Amino acid sequence: MEWNRWKNYYSQIISDFGFNPEKDLESALLLNNFLKNKMNNKKYNYLKPLIRGKIVFVFGCGPSLPHHLQFLNDSNLNLKNFCYIAADGATSALMQYNRRPDIILTDLDGRISDQIQANKEGTIVIIHAHGDNIKQIHQYAQDFIGDLMGSTQNKPLSHVFNFGGFTDGDRCAFLAAKMKAAKIILFGFDFGKIIGKFSKPYLDNDREADETKLKKLAWAQKLLSELSYNTKSLLITVNKEHMNLGKIQNLEFPDLIKFLEAYPDK
């Protein structure tokens, strides 16, 4: 989503949550200046060969995520054929299942050690700058020694991009659509009243979402629905409950496997 279009949503979001756009800009400028001086800083087009025309698996942090990963492991799919994008804490779940993501989008509130390790092994990390994670950028950005990029929900800068999207999960889908993925499969996207244990590093179990989290998930639903009407990428979610997500298809897992088996070379 281009900035001229995204800024209308951004204005609504900061009004709804009471966010300070000046703090968002401060964080983005901090990250932008950091990336200017990094040899491992990558530009926008670096992602295109990984995503364009591919089937992309996007992993959110909902409570269904471990079940979805187990289903994938138990399937006969060649799981090396797909591009993996992890939303922040979902990285830790993938690593537990020996699936290193190709790309991580993170605002640095997941388990940082897993993200640093994945980056060291070849994962591209996109750090998202917003007003509440200035301290984390100062603390952790220098620890990522692999390929690194930056993103913002404010106006894009020379080294910090805006792909659209608000939460880490829907931002991953916006990124995949922006890079013209053929198909985007959403795993661990639940939008219910329970948040998954991989959402925060201090959680040992799933727990009930607070009002702020529920409002964030409602925005994620709204934005994904909007994306589904404005992209040529086919979006599919795996969920037992039918949700209003625009044109996004909802498949049961056996049907998804059959669907993916029809594209063995993607």
C-alpha cells in the first residue's frame, strides 16, 4: 500500500489508540540513521526474488500456530518449496519445529535471541520502528549481524520502508502482497479473545487478550479485508471458524494441503 493511501488509515489508527506520531517518527529516524551505517543494510528490491510469484506462508502468533506447524510437519508437502515470513514471536515457534523463516518482521517484543540466531543463519530481519520501541532499537538492533531492513507505520524514509499494515501479522501479509506473491497462506491468524503464548517471550501459555489487544486484532482484520480487495495475490487462511475477512478464502487443513499439492514447483 502506497504512503498516500496508507496515511489515511494511519491517521485513524493513531486517533483510535492515542498514539503520538512524533514518537513514531523519532523511532523511525533512529532506525534509519542506524541502518545508514550498516554494511548488512538491504534495500527494498532485495526481497522481490524471495517473494514475487511464489507461494508465501505467513505465520502469526495466534493460539492455533503450534497446531498449524504440526499439521505442516505431518503433511507430505516439500516444505522447502515455500517462502516463510514470520511475525515477530512466531519465529520462536518455527525454530522449535526446525523451520527457519526466510523473513522476520519484528518490533522487538518477541524472543530476541531466536530472531538474532535466525538472522545469523540467513534470515532477513525487518525491524519495525514505532513510538513504543525506541529503547529496544537502541538495545538490540546492533546485535543483528545478518541482512537487515527497517519499516515504519509513519512516512517512509531512505532506509526505513512502509509496506502497509498495523500489527506484525497483517504487516507480513502486506509485505508479501507488495512484493507480488502469487498466494499468501495465513497460519496462526485467529482474531479471537485468546492470544497465543508466542506473542510475548514471558508467556508460558495462551492467555485472554486485554481490550487493547482485541482492538489491535480488530484493526488487523479490517486491514487484511481491505488488502484482499486490492491485491492480485490470492489470500487464504486456515481456521475452523469462518470470519469476515473480505475476499480471503478460509480452508480446512486437508483442503489446503490438496490445494498446495497442485503447485509442487512453487
